[in-house]
Amino acid sequence: MSDSELDLTLDAAELTAALVDIPSVSGDEKVLADLVEQALRTLPHLTVDRYGNNVVARTHLGRAERVVLAGHLDTVPIADNVPSRLDENGVLWGCGTTDMKSGVAVQLRIAATVPEPNRDLTFVFYDQEEVAADLNGLGKVAEAHPDWLAGDFAVLLEPSDAEVEGGCQGTLRVLLRTTGERAHSARSWMGSNAIHAAAPILAKLAAYEPRRPVIDGLEYHEGLNAVRIEGGVANNVIPDACTVTVNFRYAPDRTPAEAMAHVEEVFADCGVAEFVIDDSSGGALPGLSHPAAAAFMEAVGGKAMPKFGWTDVSRFSALGVPAVNYGPGDALLAHKVDERVDTKAILHCEERLRAWLTS
């Protein structure tokens, strides 16, 4: 294969290796985005649009349903693990093998080899997923061209060990601030210790019983935890301020506003002087009751699992498109120096998606 083109006649495992060998660290995706756009424009059954380093290709066959297949082009910084390496056991090693160039390869193969799918298809390849949320290419496309992402169901090909992970949890980070009065520590009774004032917050967290709601047959497990505590002025000063940072991972049946209301309710009697939202991203309902999702589950097999974490399926949910995570690779290997994927898993995902879209 020329370094100036992508060969979509390769199988998905071989194509994964080719993609890994094209560095595309977040913010430096242009070369790969150019190659993806160029390859897709050779396919007469697709119309191709581009916005920045985000490429969207669509069929227009007049089918009753439209499905979106999405994946990000970027990787975390390379850790001396490019170019790719295929070992004797059929395992492909390299940066992005799992997260998520194997999923992107499957997308490209479906785009190239399923010209008349049973559902209209939209393929989304986007940049800067691995960095700050405000840079995320899918979010930028959703803001500028939401019609490009319209659909009845979406599959994000993030690594899930070829198991369906429905929706995703929301995440909320809140700063809980307590106040006091400074004093010399030798005369502590002359002041009020803000760190001590945080004790009720920590006690509440230690006793917290997380909710485990069942949504579309999937049991989610919420979590409310302190992830950071900051306070203190000097070793001989009673502190007048303390901040406990709390992370709430919540099930997708709550809205971000409802999640914040829950945090305020939990700590209402803890003497918190101020609640400050530090980060908030809503969850995504799994949508497994949708007919397209049922057909998808039947085609790919296995048992659906809840997604414990946040992914870009949330962006589709915000657009009214139910979404799941389904892709080759073990998410626990993502971002590691020894990142790798079994090539059999890549081919399995390609085969299952093709069966769903052609049966």
C-alpha cells in the first residue's frame, strides 16, 4: 500500500495495521483524515462531507432506517509503539490498535464492501476524542452540522471486547467548599478549622449507598466519591478554607440537572458553604428497546452490558439517537505501552456488523 492512500481491499486486521502506522496523535490527525476522505470519495455509493479533520460519509438509498457508525481517528501520544507489530499468535501490537483504529478499520471495510445495506448508513470519523471535551470533533460536527449525524440508531466502535455496551453513565464533578477562620495553631480555639468542617462530607460519602437502577434490562451502578481534598495555609495556621472534590458517576436515567440536585440533597446538612460544578457530561440511555437495536443484538450475539464510564454515545443521545458501544479490543489495554488487539476479534466484529447490515 502506498503511504499516500488507504487500500480498502485489505481485510480489517491488515487495514488496522496500516492505520496504526500512520501517526495521528490528538491535534495531528490531518494526514489520516485526508487519507480517509480520499478513500471514501472513490466509493460511488457514498456522499462525503468534511468539517475540519472530521469526515462524514452517507448512503442515500431511501431505507426505512438510518444507522450511524462512528469512531475517532486520534490516539494518545505514541510511546515507542509505532509502527505496528504482528506476533506469531495473530496479535497486533501498537498505539491505537485497541483504541480505536481497529474499530475505524471495521468502519472503513463496511463502507467499502456493503454498497447496498439493508439500512441507510452514516460513517463518522472524527478527531480529538482523547483530549479536552471542548476540542472533540464529534461535538463540533454536532454543533455545526447536526443533520449529518441524524439517525435512528448509532454504534460507536470503541473497544468493548466485541460485547455490546449500552449507553453510558454521566459524570459530574463538584467542588464542595467549607469555610472557617484563620488563627495561630498554638491558639486554635481563636479560629475555626475549615478542614475539620469537611468531616461531615467525608462521613456522608463513606456511608453513601449507591443506586443500582435497571434500564432496558441493564443494571447500572452509580458511585459518589471524593477524588481530591485541598486545604491548609501553613503548618502553624488554622485553615479558613477547604475544598472536597466529589465525582458522581450516575445512571443515564438522570439528567445532569437531576444529578446536581442529588449531590446538593446528599450534602444538604453537611455545612457546605458553596457547591461549584467543575465538570459535567450527561449520560446516554442504551436504547436497546429500539427495533434497530434488537436486530443489532440478534446479529452480533452475546449479552448486552451496561457501560460503566462516559463515551461519545452521550453526544448521540443528546441528538435523540440511541447508541451503543461495540468494537474489537480490550478497553483495559487502551493507552498502554503494550496496547494490542487480537486480529481474530477485529475480523469477528467486521463479520458481525456485515451480517447485521446485509441480512
